[in-house]
Amino acid sequence: MDNLKDTEVQTLVQAEEQRQIHMIGLIASENNCSDEVHGVLSSCLNGKYAEGYPGRRYYEGNQLIDEIENLARDRIKALFDVPYVNVQPYSGSPANTAIYFALMNPGDTLMGLKLATGGHLTHGHPDVTFSGRYFNSVQFGVDKDARIDFAEVRRLAVEHKPKVIVAGTTAYPFVLDFKQFRDIADEVGALLVADISHITGLVVGGLHPSPVPYADVIMSTTHKTFRGPRGAMILVTERGLARDPKLGSKIDSAIIPGLQGGPHNATTAGIAIAAHEAAQPEFKTYIAQIRTNADALASALMDKGITLVGGGTDNHLMVIDLTPFGPGLGTQVAYALDVAGMYANRNTVPDEPGSPFFPSGLRIGTPLVTTRGMRETEMQQIADWISQVVAHTTKQQLPTDKTERTAFIKAFKAQADTDETLLAIRKEVTAVASSFPLFKA
């Protein structure tokens, strides 16, 4: 069968592995999972169809798949002390969609944090998203200190009487106050959904307050700080079941037949393994190092004159505010960082002077570098490299004429690809990154 091997794809996969080894990943939503999780993702589980739930499958031959899924659910229940878990959502966005499908009807009011201030597309971003088009979306923002403006949350909730309030983020560097969200939800009779995709590991590790005492439903991806496979899980709390004993069955029905077909069994097994890993004492040590690294990186960046949204971080991520250097610089700085051997993502900042396509910020995080074994010394070095790239790159300002921007970015990227300063930094980055494995147990 050697003549059937797809050497082209294999070559690309091997090249991607080398890219990851030789570069420093700072995307806050990325992480690497353990070899054991990786192993089941390419196992025989991938080929089995298992529509339905344990004991209620539409296909035969799922006796062992049932055991795997039950194991995953039981481990997550124990980890979070909740009575109900569904581990079948394909990813975070489908999971949020399933929750809305279960809890609301089209046209009901959904409240969530604005995308520009750290919320997620699925939290009701208007016009272009499912959550913003099929529901009456009401969006709240942050105050002058870049913290969630709970006075605005309450005012909007009282005015619009939402069916669901989402307490969740994707680029918010601070602690989520679930109790305040609960108090407001109770005042207006809303269900409270906590999207903890980014902070799940911190919750498990005891370094972020848990939403379990306050939320009715909790959603999380399983691949960020939880350090598992790319998937998602939905939890219903005791509070949620007390309010509606059918909440779990509504979630189940929303997944299948509502939105999905057969679950990804290999991912389910990976979630079970990740839950076991998260229950070990070593996981808390790992999460503590994520927080230590985040504080070290944030402090080092600010010491070098880099502005951070809200003045720092309380979790695993931070948002660099480039507006002191000019508006709309996030796209070119993100590209320049990639040329220099570090990859992050452009991001909007509160009171964004640019646009989602040409935002003024960068979101960076420490889960992946911590997984690789990097510590405070490396955070200092990373901050130094970032500050060098920012200083070098922001000399070229984004054109104020919007019609000139596409051509400008194209020319900027071509120039950056051969920029001697950026390539010299890349050599230094490669030398450091290559000494850290992609996963350090």
C-alpha cells in the first residue's frame, strides 16, 4: 500500500510540526494536549458511528463506545460537581447554538458581552451571526477600566427582560463575577449561561471563581486551558435542574436530533483522558504556572512601555493596546510577529478606533508556552522580542484612506517577509523555542 500514501499531505503535516516546534505560540485559545490524548484521536474510535446516547444508539456495536462516553461524562461531573453533562458538541460555537436551541425560541432576547470588548461571536454579535440574527440581541460593554459594566448590564436587563444572559468572554483579561450576573438574572427572571471556554482550566485549578453555584447552564470547549482535544461540553447545574428538571433532556435533544448527527467518539475519549489529567495534582501546578507566566509577561510588557487593556490580567490572557502608536495597527503587528517567530492574533480594543479587519490590538496568552515548559525567564524574553517588533513595525502607519489599506498591507507583508530586523529576532526565537518540547508532562 506504499504507493497509496499521500506524501504531499504528510509533508505538509511534518512541516507544520516543525513550524510549531520552532515558533512560540501566543494565541490564547491554543494549546497542546498530551500524547495519550493525541493517541486516541487517531484510533479506531474515529471510524465508529454512534448517533444517540449511551444505551439509546441508532446503530449497533456501541457497547464500548457507551462505556467511553459514560466515563467522560462521569469524570466531568465529578470534576465540576454537577448532575448533568453532555460531551457530544463538536466545538464551542455549536455547543452555544445547542444551548440557545434548548432554552429559547427565535425572537427571544439574548444578552451578551460585545465582541469589541471581549465577548464572542456566539454571544449575540448582531447581523452576521446565528445568535445575533435569530434572537433579539442586546449587547453590553465595559467601563473605563475595561471591566464589565454591571450597571449597564442591569439597566439593559431591566429594560429588555432577556430570556438568557451569557456570562462569557473570548478576549477579556479579568475575573468574571458570576454572582453579579446571577443577581441580575434573578431580578429579571433570566436563565444564566456561563461560557467558560477560556478559563475552564483556571476554574478547575482553583484560580478563578467557579460558575457552578450561580449558572443554570455552563458551556466550555475542551482544548484551551483544559488542555484536551478540540471539542466542547455542556453542563447543567443543580440550580438549573431545580428551575427546570427537563433542562438536561432539552440539551440532549438540542444536540441530536436538533443540530448534530453522530458524535466524534475519538474526541469523547480524549475528553475523558483530559478530565482524568485535570483531576491530578500536577494539573493545578500547571495552571498556577499559567497564571504566574501571564503576570510575568504582562509586567514585562508594561515595563517596556507596552499598554495593556485594563492595565494587566487576572487570568491567562492579555490584550495589547496599540493605539498609543496609532490606530488600526493590529493586523500589521500580528503579521510582523509571525515573521519574527511568534504568532498571536489581532484583536479589537475597547473604543476601537479602527475596525474588526484593521483592529488596534493583539490578544496573547500563556497556556501553550506553559504547556511547553516555559517559565518567567522566557516570559521576560518574549516581552523583549514583542516590544522590539512593535517599535520596529509601528513606524509604518496604516493609511487613513480606507481604499488604500489593502494595497498597503500587501506591500507591508512582502517587505516584512525579508525584513532583516524581524528575521534576526526569528533566529533568536527559534533557538529558544526549539529547546522546549510541544508538550511537557
